[in-house]
Amino acid sequence: VQLQAFGGGLVQAGGSLNLSCTVSGNIVSPNVMGWYRQAPGKQRELVVRIFSGDERTPGDFAEGRFIVSRDINMRKIFLRMVSVKPEDTAVYYCAVHDLKIGIQYWGQGTLVTVSS
């Protein structure tokens, strides 16, 4: 199983950015997809997760600025970032959890840089 993230780049504070991630390979039973981020010198943290039943779990800092969606087959996940702040600068990772196998797969990350 491989995940490929797209859409990172440079954005000005207050702007918006869209990320996407595609899952390839034989994932058996995906039940949760999510976006995480890791800023320099900090631990990786949850941005937002979306479950197979469409429930969403945002990270503590999300403040409604990170909008997640997915396709019906849980093969693609999207993140819309709005009103971005310089502190949102980080590498953003997508992930998908396979319930039957018990493994969470990770993408390679895409860098988002927010300029002030």
C-alpha cells in the first residue's frame, strides 16, 4: 500500500491551500483516513481524521480551518486549509488505517510553508 500526497507549497498567511492524497495497492479494510503534520523540531500531530462513517476528529488547533473530505472508497483524502497562519508551516502527511490488518500506512509528506 502506498500513499502519495500532492498540493504542498508556499502560501501567504490568510490564504488557502488544498492538499490531496491517493492510496494505491491492496488495502483490505480502510476505516480511518487522516492528515497529520510535523513542524521543525516538533512532534507529529493530528490535523484531522475522517472515519468510514464520515465522523471527523479535528486536532486541538484546527479551529475549523482544516476541512477534510474523502472519496466513497477511502482511496483519496483531501484537505482544504483556510485562513492559514505561519504556525501552520509543516510537513503534512496523509495516512490510512487498515482495520483488518491493523496497520496504519503513511504517505511521504508534502511541505506547506506559510509566509507572514
